[in-house]
Amino acid sequence: MNYAVFADPADPDGQLLGYLLSSTRKPGEVVFGRHFRFTLSLDGESVLDSRGFTNSCIAVPTTTEAGAKLPQGASSVGVTISHLLDPVPQETHVFASLSQGLPVYVIMSPSGTIYEVDGDKINKKAR
């Protein structure tokens, strides 16, 4: 797990946001799932709120070395994943795109709306 803790920019009371983010040791693999966000008291000793971002966990290979089924010499140009818990992509999708240097296409369920998360930019693509 990776973790990060920082001041919540949206909270004037100065609470902290903490993240636990699943990771992989395999180059060319992006992990979706088992990511968590916590709202912490300013002293960091109390968890005020928490949420999980998924119901499951999946590792998606983006290179042949990681197990992607790609033609010889080809490389991934993006990753597609469905998301059930929110109507729009979340910060974990941005994290995945930034960490892999690839766009993440998020299909929202049940609406079927597709978003492109490219680095720190999120664009609605289709419905």
C-alpha cells in the first residue's frame, strides 16, 4: 500500500485527508481497487470519515511484460475500467492515469457514461 496525508483544501477547519492506495511491484500494471480515503482530525489521531472507492480489486496489465495481450511491438494507449459507486470518476482514477502515463477511460455504471481521465484532466466522452 502507498499512503499520503495532506491538508484538505476544501475544509476550512483544517482537517486532513489520508489515502491508502493499492500498488503493484510489476512494471506495466495498474491496480484499480482497494483504495481508501480517510478524513482525519487535525492532530491525526481520529478518523472522522472514511470511504472505499471500489467493491473489488483488479490489476490491469498495460505492457506485454505485465501480461497484456498485445500484438508484437504494440503498446497500450489507454486503460478502460467500469466504476459502480459514483456518478463521475474519482481521484483514484486520476492517480492511476498519472502513475501510468496513460489515459483511463471510466465507464460509469449504470448510466453508461464514459469519461476520459488523462493525467489531471477529466473529460466526458459519451453517454
